[in-house]
Amino acid sequence: MAVLKLRSISILLLKYGFLLIYISISTACKNEPKTPKIPAVIKAPENMVWVEGKTFLQGAKDTDTFAMDREKPAHYATVDGFFIDATEVTNKQFQAFVDATGYLTIAERSIDWDEMKKELPEGTPKPHDSILQPGSLIFNKNVDAVVNMQNYGQWWTWKIGANWKHPQGPESSIKGQDDFPVVHISYEDALAYCKWANRRLPTEAEWESAAQGIQTDAIFTWGNNAEVLNKKTNTWQGQFPLINEPLDGFKYIAPVKSYDPNSIGIYDMSGNVWEITSDYFNVNYYKTLQENDNIINPKGATSAFNPDNPYAKEHVIKGGSFLCNASYCASYRISAKMGMSPDSGSDHTGFRTVVTPEMLAKK
């Protein structure tokens, strides 16, 4: 299931007793990961994979019955070679960044109402100070019944004290979870990590190129066979959001590298946690591209546009999460995407980074 929410609106709607969250599956033989050719003068950074430059089909494929309008039309894009993290950034890696810099994530910071209200409708009343406390969104694991599947507040909760160190709230911790993806990360937090690590976020096109591996027009990171889903990725199995059977090995979030990598050795680009990219989320962007455009290293739309969340400058997130289910969103497909507000965070959103040979040469 693919749900993220603007932090400020989450808090406000909590006050009024409801929560609106913007919603934003070839027979696969088991290929051994291939080792792409890396430029001879460049040494591969630790735990990163080289993605060769190529032209591929970006967006929804004709045979993808789950494709959404914002993924259409498909178009060919050319992307230069780059390195990408083999996994999502882990708790251990993010801890090293925090230890070195003292960085405080958005979910840990005091809430500034004057800043928050800039992304809300004019005249929105200020919530009580008891609600305006640092926190983030967590999935409600105790849903007994669902009255209306459009009422997403039935399975999402604003949790004061939830952050990357306490993913389920102040009573929880990440002790013993060094190799789990770091979550409750906002766009701003990801950028701060990138600056420290001499990395950057991938564009949506780079992300899709990496997810395709040696393929150029597949629906999934492993090919086009939806029947092997449970062997390939961590998603919701059962009746969402009431019953989750761990047929794929995990009920909720999983450690990185719990499933086979794609054809070039990249893990976890399907399911587990959503991944932040640098592109603005604009539901009409693909429709503005001309069929004969020479689309080389695209950086996405010049501005954000989501009619369901008009006050936020959302960015594209990719890959889906452990909450994705075929009956609801099927966002574990390569072309799937949704928008994430800059100050958003949740317990099913993380990120990975990229670096180019040019960036390494300047270090």
C-alpha cells in the first residue's frame, strides 16, 4: 500500500478526528547478477553498483494492467552511467552520518507553526500545542475492520515521538537493526545525508534504469512474471489492511538483502520501503513529453503538481513498500510512483543514493 502524507496536514487532521492521506505485479529465470563494466579509471565506491548508460522504456508498459495514469505514456529515455547504492541507506549508515554531524531529522525537530501554515490553506486554525509535537506517521497494525477503503485514517496514525531512532514511537528502538533501511526520512533529511556522503539522490529516470538492470522494458525488477512476487520482494500478503500473512518471509519491514538482487546486483528496489528521488512529482509530466523528444538524462518536471495535495512541492518516490498489495496499489512495479511532501516521513519510507564518476573525481 502506498501512502504518504504531508506532516503538517497529518497533525491538523488528527485534531479533528480523521486523517486524509494522499495515495498517491517473461517467466523469470533466476539470473545471477552480472558485473557491469566500470570506467577503468574509477574505483567502485564501497557497497555501490555501476549502472551502465543505456536507453530504456520509462513509464507504464503496455502489458501492465496495474499502471496508473500518472505513469503514462511510456517513453524512451537515455541515461548516462552512474553508481547506485546496492541497498537502501541503512540505520547503521545513517547513524554514522548523525554521529559525524549531529544532524537532527525533521521528525525530531520542534514544529514551527509559522512555517507549517505556509503549506496549508489560508485561515487554517492552529492546533493545540499538545498536538504540535515532533513525530511522524506509523502504520496502525491493529485495524479490526474497515468501513470505507477511502478513509485512510483507519490504518495510519500520527505518532508523537516516532522518528528514525524510534520507528514505532518513543517506546521502540532500532537496537539490533543496523541492517534495516532507515525510515521516517524526509526529502530534506536525505539531501543532508547526501551532502555529507558526497552523493546525491537519483533522478526518477536513473532509478528506473537501475531497477531495470540489464533489461530495458520490464514491469518488475526481475522481469514480467508476477507469480514469483513472494520470492522476490517484501509486500503485503492477505487482505489489506486487516490480514497480513508473511508468505514472503516478513510481515512488515525487512533487513536489506533479504531477497535476491536484480540482474546487476542491486537489492530491494521493489517493496520493503519507498525510496525518495530528486524529481518533482507532477501527475501530468509524461504527457508533456513529445514522442520524438530526445530525452537524455531527464530531471523530471520543472514544478510539482498533485491536485490531491496542491499546497506541497512533492517529490517522486519509487519502489513501493511492505504495505503494497495487488488489491490496492501494486506499487512494487518499476514504473509506479507517488508524491511525497518535503517534510513528510513515515515508517515505510527511506532512500538510496547515487554518485557519478565526475562527482568522485571532484572529491
